[in-house]
Amino acid sequence: MKYNRLSVKELGLLDRMDEASFTHLTQLASSILGVPVSLVSIIDKPNDRQFFKSIHGLAEPWLSKGETPLSHSFCQHVAYDNAPLIVENAPDYDRVKNNLAIPDLGVIAYMGVPIHDPHGRAIGALCAIDSSPKKWTDEDLATLEKLALCVDDAIRLRSALKTSETIREEQADFTYAMSHDIKAPIFTLKSILVELGPLFDENNSEEHAMFLEKALQTTDRMELKTTDILRYAYMGRERDELEDVDLNAIASEVMDDLGGLIQSSGAKITVGELPTIVTNGYYMRVLFQNLLSNALKFQPAGQIPEISINADDDAFENVIRFTDNGIGVDEKYQTQIFKLFGRLHTQQDFPGTGLGLALSAKIVSYMNGEISIQSKVGKGTTFSVILPKQDLSTATQC
């Protein structure tokens, strides 16, 4: 797809109806001009048709069809000329007097002005139609032209969003591919280093063994970082199934996964009654693991972590809070920590990839929720995750 020229099909202007941004404008045109019918019509010449992106007041069967052949189109002349077409009594107007829209659609009075793609090419018309002769005024034309500018703006916005989405997808694909390719040499390097271990043991070289250990630690960090980048880049690329997810079960599974770290730190973790919510189970598990592992990791030396996970009962939202007694986060850094690689500490102090909270924020945003932090240095931290309540019968897929 070329960014500088999206087709009307790529812009979603063909074969997709009932969009408020266009419907409101046709309703407004009919109301202001005092006519029963107003249309946003896109000319699809290769398929010999005009497609009605928005319809107000058109009778059946054309309302259900949402289109007509060009034999029934006044709007094609507007697009081809890139100029208004004003018809007060169609049977008396030579250019359209044989147009089948007159007998089949009851088009007698017509006024149409061109609408354009983001690069100024006329692609159709915004038109007002009456089934009786009508004398159009200069004020009527000026009104319709202003409304047509609003249609142009809606199309330009659509193009900008579509282009931005495409660029983001390509960037995510590139990141995914690069991260995936990098994992292979990391794995190979790690395997070689492991094979070298027995040789250093035989030679009894403490210095060599120390360097080997550091090299293995480096490859472990590289492997972890590429895994997190892959997860971040590809999250949400496909429609992910929503289901009823018991967050109590999620918390229990994550605590089992982190069992070694919990046991070695002597952490005291309390989990209140958590709700069952409509969400994606995999993403909730990643979210819980990131927040709980952070709470375990960012602790003063020698301190026993005390962590609680609780939920607030609310009619419209699910609020889950993760509270710890850790080192806390200075207020001036509380936005930075949600950014990619937004690390506040060195690897020596607190190992990690700098992606955990960025991924957590992306997951919550993907679920149409919010994540916030309340923290003071030396006084611990609370992360609040707010997710809208929904049920499977009305939930849209992620």
C-alpha cells in the first residue's frame, strides 16, 4: 500500500455504510436545504456504479442496495467536472433528461457539489435531491459547499489514520522480524559458552570461569530482552479471543511461576477476592507477572517484600490494585517508567529489560483500560489497573 495515494476502497469509502461522520452531514444537508433526500455518493467507474456512503431519505429498493448503476447517476457529472451541478427541473435539463434516476428514483431537482480524496481528486458528490422542481439559491449552494468541505475533512482524517496504522504495523513487523532473527545467534552463542564451561573447569582457571559466567549472564539478558520485544511488538496484531477469566486463578498461577523468587525472598503475599472478568487470559497473566515480579524485585537490600493484590467492587469498572513495601518511585519519574526501556536503575542494582511496565501499560490500553501509580520514595508503590466491565454478549474482540 502506498502512503501517498490510498484508493477509495482502501479508505473504506466503498461497501461500508452507516458511519456517523457522514450520516450527520447528509441529515444536516436535508434539514437546512429543506429537501427529502441527501446523499454522499462515491463514483466507482470501473464497476459502473455509484456507491452511497451515506443515505438520508432515499426510498426502497435503493436504500437497501446502497448503490445504483451509473445510468442512474447525476453525481458522476459532478465528479468528472469537479464542479457543482445545479438542476431545477431534470426533464428540462439536456445533460440529464434521459438519466434513469428521473423515473426510477424520482430525481427532479438536484444540486451536487464535489467531494475529494486527500490529494484533491474529485471522487464523488454531496448532493441534495427533491422529487419536485426547485429553484436553488446561491445561499443553498454555499451551504452545500461548506458541508462538502466537512466530508473532505472526514476523508482526510480517515486517510491520515489509515496511513498511521499501516506505518505502525510495518514498524511492528520489522521489530518482530529483527528480534526473532536476533534470538537465533543468541541461542547459538549461549550454547557455545555452555560447551566451554567444562574446559575452564579442567584448566581450573577461576578468571576464565568468571568471564564465562558474565558472558552467560549477558546472553541471558539478551535473550530475555528479545523475548520481551517480541511480545511487545506483536501484542494485539490479531483479533484475540475474549473469555471469562478468573483473576484469582491468574494470580495463583503467576505466584506458582514466581515460586522460587517468592521463597528465596521470604515474601509475604496476600491476595483478596478478585473478580472474574471478560478479557484475554494470556494478557492478564503477563500483566500480573510483570507487576508482581516488579514488586518482588524493587526492594531495599535485606527487606522482606510485603505485597497485596486486591480489587474494588464498582458498578462500571474492575479496579485491581498491586501494593508493595518496596523502594518506591520518585514522582518526577512516574511517567517515564511506562515508556519503552524506561529504566531508573542499573542492571547491577536491579536486573531487567526495561520493558515490563511498558508492556503492562500496552496491555491495559489494549483492553480499553487505564493504569496508574501512587508511590513515594522509600514508602512503597501501588499500581492501579482499571478495566471497564463488559460481558461476552456485548464485548468486542480485542
